[in-house]
Amino acid sequence: MNTLDQASEALEAGNSAEARRVLEELVQSEPDNAEVWKMLFLVLDNPIEKCDCLKQVVRLCPNDARARQKLKKYKAGLEYRS
């Protein structure tokens, strides 16, 4: 089982802390893996960190309309908070 599968299983089991730990290691070793960034987005709570994940997804997959839309919403929310 690869580490992305481990993170997915941890997430499905409700263990978001373990999923986050695995995914944070993965983004260090696989920074160009959009799937890792997408999954990390799911386990984060901090809107700034979530926005950073979406930026990476859009960088890696510029045609991902869903990621672009979410990023737009997060950016708008962060600007509103400032």
C-alpha cells in the first residue's frame, strides 16, 4: 500500500490527524502530485493553509475548474477577513 492509500484509509476511518501527518510528508517528497494537495486540502482546518493547497492544485492542473472556483472563494474569504 502506498502512502496516499494510507492517508485515504486514515481519512475514511476518521483519523484526520494521521491522514494529515502522512500527507504533509508526501507533499515534501511529491510536491508535484496534485492528488496529494487535494487530499491535504480536505484535512486542513486553517483557511490560509487550505488556500495554499488550492494554489498548488491550480499550478499543477491549470484546467481544474473546480479547484479554481474553490481558490477564488477562499481568496475572497481571506480578503474579507483582512
